Amino acid sequence: MKVAVLGAGVVGSATAYMLAKDGHDVTVIDRCDRPGMETSFANGGLMNPSDASPWNSPGTLKRLGKMLFYSNSPLKINPSAIPSMMGWGLRFLANSTYERHRSNMISNIRLASLSLDTLRKIRETDKLNYDETTRGTMRVFPRGGRMSEFVQMCREMQEWGIQFEVLDQAQILEKEPCLAPVIDRYVGAVLFPNDESGDAHKFTNEMARLATELGAEFLTNTSVLGITKASSTYISHVVTSNGDIRADAFVLSLGSYSPIFAGPLGIKLPIIPVKGYSVTVELNGWRGGPTRPVMDDKYHAMMVPMGDRLRMGGRAEFAGYNTRVDAKEGRRVLNDILKILPALASHVNPDSALNWSGLRPMTPGGPPLVGPTPYTNLFLNTGHGPLGWTMACGSAKLIADFITYGRVLNNRVDPTNYAL
């Protein structure tokens, strides 16, 4: 079957690999000059099923006002984005009840776990190079913080396969000696031993390479202009800047831009963009940093080792489709990390740091939209929010199963959680 995948980010490229592996004739369309150049370019670098809890946990409405008016809040709303997110915001709050939040969390865990299992199977058969780390992730908690509340949530996730360890100060230092200068700040930590990390951009290009070796074609520098339907239930072709692309099936994996192309087809996707920031610095051979991703729960600041680089991430912002890199925001991220890892200051040059921003495609409930649509040959693989890389291989497998077999083969994942 000829399949066109719209989008060559980490989700689209993984989908192309899975489809090509199943023997399909795959064409991937992307407006950039190579795969993984937008949201997948410099994201947080985590593949962490442990972070499957959606942002709208119970009590979100009560906390929202404080977060929005606190200068160092992990969540920022640009006033210009408010009109476009009103309906989405109401649905976001509606999903913050205990029952809905738990259901969405379980759906995320199932897909994220399938994804990690799938990635590990790929690594068994294909050599991949993406600065991966398989030592888990650690979240450290300051005194007076929410550690007990977080541990309780971990116990709920444990029922669905998320393993964790509670660490005291001595155990934190045993695993991450770099935190010794600031250890008195922390009351403890939670370690997730099964989490992984790495460079999502490199991983995306590895998926594209493997897909190409299996016969897939990547049409780069080619913008999707529209999706044309032949009838109310069938897509005929995609209009691009380099001509029409016809196929037997189409996969929409354009992240935050997916609603723009689904709307004219009568499909209203509940996805809005949420801007994320990262800063990446060269370590120049310095080995005094963390050996695994470490997140400070107070600052919501994250540091992820990637070979001879350190990636740092922080606040999220509702800012519409604005992807402008804010140097001040990048500096704020770096300053928060220097409070956790003060030794870093003498080993990096802030002026040479890579400041980046990208758009997370967020659904109001949390789980992505993965599966069929009212059009028999149009499939969705979008809306993964902050878990795009974490869920990429799993959602790619689901889509490949839908297209190849007309159903999901892995009975651990209920496709009704993901289909539109």
C-alpha cells in the first residue's frame, strides 16, 4: 500500500519506519530541509513514561491563579493566546477531576510503556546513535515541597508498571555526586530506573535513515498546503508546494499544525500549541555534571546529559504559534540550572549556548490522538504534548497496525483511548 506521512518530526519519522518495516511504500512530506527540524530539534530529550501524569491534575483550577501571577511559575500564558484557547481551556479544566485525570494517566502510561518497549526492540536489531542514556531519571525535592504528594502519585502509577525508588540525601549523592554543594536544599528524591533520554533530533534522523533503507522516500523542502477529499469518507490527495501527492492512505503527523489541515475536512482537533524552551551548552570534556536527567521540582528545571553537551529545560508558555526564541527566557532557564549545579558556571560560555523554542501539540485531556478518522484512509498521529518522543515509537506501531491489519495487535493498548 502507498502511504503518505505528513510531517517528519520524531512521530512522523518513527511512523515512516514502522510502515516501511511492514512493507508499505512510504512517502514522508516535510517543509524543512531534513527531518526533526522543528519541535523535535532541541526538546527536553526525555523518554520517560514516569511523566505520564497529565498537567491538569485534581486541584488545577485552585492552583492556576497562583501559577499565572507568580514570576517564576512553570506555566505562563501570553495574553494574545487567551482568545484562541478559551474552549480548549474549559475542556482542560473538565479533565482535571480525579476520575478523568486517572483515566488519562493510565492511557498515557500504556502508550508510553509500549513505546519504550518498541524502541528497545528496535535497538536489538538496528544500531542507533543518539547520545542515549539508560540510567533512569531523578526528581529532587526541596524542603517544604510536595514530595509526599508526588510519591503518592507514583504509588498509583506503580499499579500500571511505573517503577520508582525513594531516595534520601545519602542515596542522592551516591547516584549524583554533582549535587553535593546543594544537597542541604533537598529532603529527598524519586528515581525512575526505567526512564531513558537522549537527543530526539538525532533519533529522528536515525528513524528516517532506517526508513529510507527500507525504501521510504522523504520529500523535504515540501510544504503541505492542503488535504483534498474525494468524498465525505475518502481522501484523494495532498496538495503540496511541489505538486499533488496521491496515496492509498494518509497519516497526519503535523503536531501543533494538525488542526489547521484537519479543519477544512470537518475534523476539529482539540489541539493547541504550548511553547517550550531549552538551552544546550557544550561541556568541553567536563565530567562534573549529572550522569542521568535530573529535575528540580521547585524550579521545574531539568538538566539532561547528551554526550559532551548538557541540555536544560524549564517553563512552558501558552503563546499561540509564536516560535520566537526569547534570549531572556533562555537565560532564566540557565540561571535556574546554575542554582542546582553551580559548578557548571565555570565550564560553559552562556553566549555560545544554543537557545531554542518549540511548540508542544497539547490535547485538553493529555493523551494524543492516534488512530482512524471519519475518512477511511486518513489516520491521526498527533497531539502528544510534552511526551512526543516518549510516545513516538508506540504510536507509530499503533498506526502501522491500523493500516496494515485494520486493528491494533498489542492487546495492552486500547485504541479507543486514542481514536478520534
